[in-house]
Amino acid sequence: MSVRSVSGVSLLRLTEGKTSAPSVRSRKRIKVSIFRWILPNSRMPALSEIVRYADETLRLTEIEDYPNALNGLQIENSGEVTRIGAAVDGSGATIALAAARGIDLLVVHHGLFWPGLRAISGAFYRALKLAFEKNLALYSVHLPLDLHPRLGNNALLAAALGFEKTEPFLELKGQPAGLVTETTLRRDELIDRLEKSLGGAVRCIGTGPMETKRIGIVTGAAGEDIYAAAREGIDTYITGEGPHWAAVAAEELGINLFLAGHYATETFGVKALAAELSERFGVPWEFLDHPTGL
Ligand SMILES: [Zn+2]
């Protein structure tokens, strides 16, 4: 019998005696908090509970993605989580950072399988070996995290830029991939806000109006979607990175193109997700910053 079930019964009785008419949910919450106070660290959250919560919150089964995203749990551990790490990319480098910090669940936006099928050899072998040795689980979530209205990269970048009213924008795989806002803003003011929000230089191809009216945002690598974005009537397009021809297209279309960094625009979601898991399951979290330079 587990400690949890023994204490659970007695603490529930204790809780019932002290409260007037708590709902089943609030009773459960009070029970868990009292339980943690009496027996700190006596029960670490199970990996399976955290994964179930993240899968449901981010609607993993409903949102289409590229097959290589392989959303969800990519590496399992022995089943308990004591410390969460968040990183944009799952890689040998971030696995090593996580292992050194005593993290046992690493949450990433780009998982381990973007290059496709590959042999478990060389650096990839060493990364997986280290994860297994250090009991490190890895959870990856791509488009469902970009799109999420509360935890998503797009929503949080829009909020950081001060855009209060946004609507879904630019269909990708049958769902909106970004957000659009009707905001009048001088172009240099937008550059300033982007650089402050992202903590670094932003590239502006200023071939549109000096003052914005309709701004589209798609975090990550969506420069190649510039024609589709322009069809939705924007005069300014913010994304992370794009091909060289996207700058030529921006001039042809008469729109401003902001390339704000693939990595930089995708730090928001993993941080928000890790913070929410930390709060809900009572384990600490930290961001593992490992920029790609793109
Ligand atoms: Zn990305």
C-alpha cells in the first residue's frame, strides 16, 4: 500500500471536519496541500500524470502536425518527476544541460526526430545514453504549442508586443498557424518592441508602409508562407526566419517582413508550459537557454 493512499484517507477526514461544504475538487486540493505540508516531498508527481495533463491541455490528438514532430512523450523515465527543464530544442546539448541540473523531465518545442529516420549512433547515441543514465524523460510539443491560446508562442509573443486583440491567421494543416491584429504602429516602434520582447536584434525588410495597420504573426520558420499571409490582407508580417526569396517577395507584395529569430520567437511556449506544469504538480522548473543563432 502506498503512503499516499494511507494518508489520503485520514487527511480527507481531517479536511472534512474543518470546512463547511467543500466540493469534491476543492476537498481534493486541500487534501493534497495538507499532505505536502505534513510530509514534504513524500510524493513526487508521476510522469504519466504530467504527460496526460499536457496532452489534454495542448489537445495533442486533435491538432495536425508534421510526422517528424512526434508530439508527446519521446523518452520515458522510471516514472517520477522532481524537476522540470524547458528548452526550445531537444538535442545532445540540452540533454547534457538538463542532466547536469538534476532535471528528470525536459519539455521541448522541437523534438529529437526532425531529421527523420536515423541510426542510434554517434552524438545521437550518446545523447540517448545520457538521458537513460540520468533518468531523464523528454516531452516534445510543436504546433499544438505554437497555436495554444494561453500557452502558445504566437499568443505570448503578441501579448509581449502589447497586442490586446488578435484573431486566428494563416491556415496550416487545416488550422490557423498564427494570429493577426489590427494595430496602427510606426515601423520603428514595432522594431523596438520586438527587440525588447525578444532580447536581441531583429531583421526588418521594410518594403511595406511606414505605419502598420494589419500585422500577421507566425512564430518559427514561416517566411515561406509570405504569399499566403499577404492574401489575408496584412501589411506587416512577423515570423522567425525565412528563405532569401521571402525578402524579394516582401518587396514585390509591398509588405514589411520582420525576421525576429526562429529560436527567439519560440522560447515563450516551452517556458509557459513548464511554469504551468510546475505550479500544478508542485515541482520546480527552469529554462535551459541554448540558442541556435537562427
Ligand atoms: Zn520551430
